[in-house]
Amino acid sequence: MRILSQSLPAAAIAALTIGVAPTVFAAAPPDVTVMEFFHAPTGHYFMTGSADDQRALTSAPANLSFLATGRSFAAWSENNKNRPANAVAVQRFFNPATSSHVFTSSASDIALLRSLPIASNPKGFSDEGVAFFALTPTAGRCDAGARPIFRAFNNRADGNHRYSNELALQAATVMTGFADEAVAFCSTGVSSDASVEKRAGTPRPTGEDVTISGAVSGFISVSSFNIGSQTVDASQARFEGGTAAVLANGVAASAEGVLVSGVLKATEVKLSFAGSTTPALVDEIHGFITALGSTGTLFVNGTAVDISHASIVRGTVAQLVVGAEVEVHGGFVNGVFVATIVQLDDTPQSSVSASAMGNAEIDGTISAFASVASFRVGNQQVDASNAVFEDGTAAGLANGQRVEVRGNVVAGVLVATRVEFKRARVDAGTTSPGSSTSNPGSSSAFEATGTVSNFVSIASFTVAGVSVDASAATFKDGSAADLRNGASVEIKGTLTGGVVRATSVEIRSSTSTPPTGSAGTPFEATGNVTDFASVASFRVGGVLIDASAATFVDGTANDLRNGVLIEVNGSLVNGVVRATRIEIKSGSSTGTPSDGTEFEASGTVSAYVSVSSFVLGTTSIDASTASFERGTTADLRNGVAVEVRGTWRGGKVIANRVRFER
């Protein structure tokens, strides 16, 4: 049996006064923020919900070498008598022999540790009492609205565990040699700060999801089945087009998630829908009903939608009239969008014409690509010539690329304001060009874009969490010599036995040399300051910056220091960027964020008073000026799961976006 352990070196323990969280007589909301710290000399992780511990560690002298990782989650204190009835105590023990703390809610673990006191065993444990209260998973799955906290073991004699508040972070941690130990407990709110995490130097999520589509085979349970040759664990996934009970051998499905130790840990599973025998590449349309067709058919943003098999949410069929705002889930079958769910977001007071402009959102695969101003997603014509691009650029638009598009429909065309790239894709059981047959059980077509890691040789490296062998590949915009850790590449090939045999490798960027260009080449980048010597000499992303003549936004030259997140605009001259504009994105301090610090977190709403006053985790939110996605202000209430983005102002977050998670 492995014991859950977190570390705080003995020398540091002596320097700290372990405090007890103050009594908070809140109702149901959590009153503790559990923060994670990293001890670089030992490579150990430690977490604490004690405000005294957190203050001591964030202000500790440099020789204690503690760094906040920017990761935290919400919990309840022992003194909070109004905590949920199903919240359990997480006990804290200390082992001097390994300089490690142990956190566990397991009754058997607690009994074992208490049977090994330091007084009778030099390698024993000291019971330090209850650390905090957390929710427990049922059969490895957290209840609706709760977020899983994953556990990983470092596989070393100085046993240490890390608790990750995000599946992608768990995957990144496992890639460093930790063993995946699934879900430890659950929280109603998690948070992260990318700039703080980068300074700590701890593993960070790659942001590269993998999607695999095909027929389910080898089904044992929701946590163990195959799609093509890929093993899938969907125990933590959100299901569309059906429930987990529908999963069985032969069912067409699409699973999206991250790879952990060769297993696709799915965050979303989309099942086949009525009338389709093909994999469920489920799409989503968000917009206005522009026309009504024959029985069971209507048009959303000009796209034909079959609702004859759909569930109607937040309304009735009678309310599906021209001008009603809806969100439709389903997929395209023979040119018609077959809906599984139709959700009414609003009903009109009066009808509108089919040519009216309306907000729209669609998630799907690009086809009929002619230019950035003319392509299709599903059956919807799109013009993205004036769009903002996320996780990619306009140059990445191509047939087969999966994207999420938002904008307004004008005369049947979706004029995009934002295009988000869905990064990696695996299509199980599909054939490569020129093939006449496929064998889903042995190989799968694979395509992904990401950064190289774990590079050993051209025949052994990792992209998007997948092992790649490019020894027989054709190279574009570079050669095999450009492959190295950190290089950005696009890989195409086949996935066989957990390894991608690459047939094509496109070098997107290499890390071998600094950027070059003729005098005046435009330059723009966002990143953290490193190697700071003066305002005229520092680096961002390894590029030397001279900001002595720059205009500063949201700060001054005095704010420049190592770790500060900035956006740089200027021109590249002889390998040095002469900055003309510097925008200060965030400071480098730890502890309470300073005004202007960017914020992003997911969790469930609590302590709801109004749209301008509610709590996420332990953070106060004002969303009175925010834009809302997949819902409206009327949907905000206690227990609703949301993702919030915004900035800190006056001790609370002023949200600029609230996205409902369904």
C-alpha cells in the first residue's frame, strides 16, 4: 500500500509555527483555500490550508527554497460546522525520516500511521491533526458540480505525492516519472495562476488535447474500454448524446482528453446519435431560429436541424419559434444537423426575420476551405477574416481542422469574431490516403500539433503526450536535425501499439537559434521576464529585449523584474527586439494577487447574492460587466458549475467572461 505523502523538509518545519485556521461560521461555502508549494532542492510538493503556513512559506527566506505553484483548491476548515454532511476529514502526518507530510482521509491509512509513532519507530509518523475537510469520490468519480483532485506518487524512496487540481496537470506530472493514482478527493472550486506556475518551474499542462473517434471495443467498464487501439478511461468525462450507461462494444463514440501513462483520460465523450452509424463527431450550434420547416425540422442560423429525436430543455416545442435563441447539440447526418438536445436560451417578444443578425457559436470540423474568409464548419458558411484566433493562427485553418467559432450570422454567413483551434486529433479506424481498408484494432490515423518533449532520438520523442517515431518521416520546413525539446511540430502518421509512426513532420518552430530578420521586422510576444539586468536588457521567451524607448501600459519600467508577465511589441534588429510598447500583464509577487493580476478558475457558485456578488471556491466574484457563454445571468445560482476569467480589483475578481460548464 502506498501512503499519500506531501513534503515539508524538517529544517523548514522547525522554522514554522503551524496555525489553526480561524473559525468561520459560513453556511455551505468552503472557507479554506488549500495552496500547493514546491521545494526545489528535494523535488517535493507540499500543500496546506493553514493561513499561517501560507504566510510563512510565501515570506520565508530564500534558503528554504519554497515556491508557490499557483495551484489551489477549496476545502472546509475543522471549525466550520456547516460544512457538507459528506465532507470528510483529511488527516495530516509528518515523517522526519523522509521530511515528508502525509495527507489522507482513509480510515485504514490513518490507523496504520497512528500505529507507527515516532517514539517507537525512528521512521514513524507524528499525527498533526486534521488539515481540512474535503468531499470524497464515489467509485472514483466526483458528484456533479465537484472537481476531482488527482493524486500521483513520485516512485522514489523519499516517498512524495502530488495532488493535481486539473487532469491535464496530472498528465504533465506523470510524464516526469510520477505514477498515476487516480482521484484522491473532490473540491467545489479549483484555481491556477500560469505566471506563478511558470516561475516555480513545475510541470505545466501542454494544452494539447487528444480526440479519438471510432467504435467502442474491449468494453469492461466506463473506466476501461478501447476506441480503435487506444485505451480510454471515461470515469471523469462529461457525456453528450447519451449517458455512460449507453457505452458498449460497437457503439460509435468520440472521446476527448489527455494521455496519462498511455491511457486517454477522457474529459468529454460524445456518443452516436439517431440515424448515424458513424463515429459521433458531435457539434454544437448556438444562435437564433431563422425559419421553421416541416414537422420536426427548423433552421438555426440558416442550418437545417432535425429535432424529432431531441430533448427540449428550458422550454417546450411550442416555444421553438422564429427568433428564439437556442443552443443545439447533435451532429450532421447526410447534410442535416440531427439534434439530441435543444436548449432554449431565450424566447422572443416578437418575431424576427431570417436575415436578422444573431449571436452564434458552432464547434466542428472545417470543410470546403477556400480562404480565411470562406470555409464551412459542418454545414455553416464562415467568414473569419476579422476574427481573433486562439491556440493557433489564420494560417492553421485547413480542411479537417476542428475549431470552435463564435460570431454573428449575417445573411446566412457566420461572421466570426473568435476562432479557437481544438489542437490534437486522432481518428481511430480511418484509412490513410490511398488505402482501401482499415483495421481499427491495429492502427489509427493520427494528426497532432504540439511541442516536442522527452527527446531521445528521431525515433523516440513525445508530442501531445504520445510517443513518436519519425525515423521514416518526410520533413517539411526543416529537417530531422531541428527536432529537439521545445520545438513546435505538426505530426501526421499512424498510431500503432501506443506509438505514432510518423509519415510527415512539419517544423513549426525550432529552439536552436534566436529569431532573425531584417532591420525593422515586426515582433510581438507575451511571456515572463527572465535574465533581467536593466530596462534595456532582459529576455522574454529567450529573446533579448531592449525597452529603453518603449511606452508602458498598465505599469511602468519600474515594474520590470524577473517573473513579471508582459506583452512586448516592437521590431527585431540584429537579434535584439527594440520594444516600442510594453504591457504589464501581472506582477511577480506571491500571496494575495495585486490589482490587475489576471484570474482564471473553474468551480461551483456559492454564497450567491447577485450577479455582482457571489463566490467561486473562496474568491469573491463580480460578474456585472461580464459576457456570458452557454447561459445568461439568469442561470447564475448556488451549485452551478462555471469557468470565470477576469482581473483582480480591490480584493475581488472583476469578471470579463463567465462560461457555464455543462
